[in-house]
Amino acid sequence: MPYVVLGVSGSIAAYRAGDLARELMRRGFTVRVCLTDGAQRFVSPALFEGLTGQPCLVDTFEEPERGRMAHIDWARQAAALVVAPATGSTLAKLAHGIADDMLTTIALAYSGPLVVAPAMNPTMYGSEPVRAAVEILRARAAAFVEPDAGEVACGEQGEGKFAGVERIAEAVQAVAIRARLLEGQRVLITSGPTREPIDAARFLSNRSSGKMGAALARAALLLGAEVTVVSGPASAPLPIECTVIRVQTAREMLEASLEALRQSHLVIGAAAVADYRPEAAVDGKIRRVDEPIDLRLVPNPDVIATLAEKAGGSARVVGFAAEPSGDLDVVREKLRRKGLHAVASNDISLPVIGFESNNNALTLVFADGRVEESGVRSKLECALWLLESLSEPV
Ligand SMILES: Cc1cc2nc3c(=O)[nH]c(=O)nc-3n(C[C@H](O)[C@H](O)[C@H](O)COP(=O)(O)O)c2cc1C
């Protein structure tokens, strides 16, 4: 039975976490509970140990199995982490990676789907720090079970009442199902820019940050895939759970991708591959002269088109198009010419999305003519949307 870690923090609604644990067990999960110090002022570990038949953790240095770090074990084994009720303080800690108790330490060691059910006084819930924490966690694709509006424990009216146990259990079940969407699938992602050397010190490149490729890698992992990333020189950090092959030039990217293609079911070309390279890189450094100099460029191989051709139907190959015009006819022509399953197009002329931005908005054009829009979302949410759209049966 899949494990769920239920983190309970110091809200008066902590008394309802027992019912939530029961409901999750009824739905087939093995529930392991972790209480913050605040939560222990309202409920006790004995309650949850009795209900779940599992140890309930409260202290970071506790080890139910001697010599095994419980925060790592619990984080590795969990199919989902649900924090319910989540206080304002615990939300802020989750958003900023503060790990000063067992629950937030497990959360920092955990990279799977997160469900959060906040509960607090409406003024606290509307406060700037809480809004900011919610936004950060949403951008990381945490599933929020919104609190209800109404009268809260202190008598104030507004938003902040702990959501119903059913609604939270449903959200946990949904993320656990989603986490298996790409189970058994191997996904190959190309990411970042390429660098085409001019001489020993200089190169031609572009503004790709690698953030979209990194988001795709994280999203594919969240959906249960095995992930290989062939990445050009980009600073966006890639999840440690994926295999990363670092390359510099377009030709190196093609070679590494062809090698990985053989085992892949889905290929997503998010890299901004240089269309041209200097004909020959100069040995040493080109010296300054007061005359114009010529730089002759020759076309690079078309990485995504070559991958589509070599895949020959054994893998679905999806391209990205950074279109300054947003013209879908240009995208459709690209899709046909390169023999792709679909193209995800983004309008890089819009300042709120694209290259260095943390947000994006994709238009997904399929070879069969369907067109779908993601709307503006964080790059991780866009990536999840894209992978889910690609896995829907046609
Ligand atoms: C009676 C009582 C009820 C509380 N209820 C809430 C609540 O519903 N939501 C919240 O964010 N904080 C609530 N608090 C404040 C938190 O318990 C406090 O901020 C605590 O430090 C949170 O720590 P934790 O998140 O580690 O449990 C309450 C405090 C008291 C004394």
C-alpha cells in the first residue's frame, strides 16, 4: 500500500487530522503522521499511532529504526506528502526551505507531490507573508486545498476554515494517481542553449536559461518517468534524480541525444539549439584589428528533426518553438517539416514569459490539428500541463 506522510501543524483544526488519517487509510494509503511542536499542543502522537498503527514522529532526531535517518526514509518512501492543517508559519517554512523541525526536515528531503491544506484566521491567511508563501509553493506545483470561507474558531468571518476531510483526501488521491501517469516511461529532454566556438575565448550562443528544460525534467519525474536530460551550458539546476549529459555544441547535443533516443518513449526538445555555427573555430584568440572581419556561418544539424526521423515512430518527438510572432501557421509548417508529434509554441515577444522568466504560456499544436493553450503559469506548471496533455488518449 502506498505511503502518505501526513504532516500536522499547530492549528486548532489539528483535531480533524485524525479523521483525515482514517479517510486516507480507507482510500488504501498507509498513513505516517508527523506532528510539529505546535500540533502537539492540540493532539498527541498516541492518537495517531493508535489510529494508523504506524510510528508518529515529532522530533527531528527520532529514529524508529535505529541507524536509519527517519526523515530520509519517510521522504523516500512517500507517494505523497500532505500538510493538513498547514499553519501560516509552516507554510512560510515550506516555501523557504527552513527545516527546523521533523515535518519541515522531511519536506526538504522530499521531492514528490505535495498537498497543502491551510487553516488559519482570515487576517493571517490574507497577510503578505502567507500570500507570498502560497505563491512560491504554487509555482512549485504544490496542490492547494483551499480553505473554506465562513466563521473561524476565533469568531472572525472570512477565508481560512480548514477544508473538509473528503476534499483533502480526494486531492491526495488525485496527486498519487497523477504521480504514476508516466510510470515505466523514459523521457528524453534537451535543454538550455548551445555554444558554438568562434575561437578559444568566444562563442555564439543565445538567451536560453534552461529553466523550461529543468521544469520539464522535474515535471516528468513528478509524473513517475525516468528522465534523461541532454543539456547545453545553462545555470538552471536540474533535479538530481535525472541522468544529465552535459554538452556544448549542437553537434554534441545531437550525438548525445541520438544515443539516449534508443531507450526513450517520449522526446521533448526544449533546447535552443544554434541554427548556425562558425565554419571553423580559430585556434587561439582572434586579435583586434581596426578593420571589419567576416565570420562565415554554416548550418548546424537540425537536432529535433533528426531525432524525429531516427525515432521512426518508436518514440513521440515533441518540439518547442520560440515564436516572436505567435503565428500558428509558422508553427504548423515547422511541425510538418520536422515530422514531429506536436510543437509547444511560446510567444517570446511577451515580457512576462519566455527565456529568463519563471513563467511561460504554451500553445500546443498537434500533428492531428488539435490546438491547446496552457495560459500563463509557472514553468513547472506549464511543464506538467504539457506532459499531461501529451499523455491524454487522442
Ligand atoms: C489556540 C491556538 C490556535 C491556533 N490556530 C492557528 C491556526 O489555525 N492557524 C495558524 O496558522 N496558526 C495558529 N496558531 C498559531 C500557531 O500555533 C503558531 O504560529 C505556531 O508557532 C505554529 O507552529 P507550527 O506551524 O510549527 O505548528 C494558533 C495558536 C493558538 C494558541
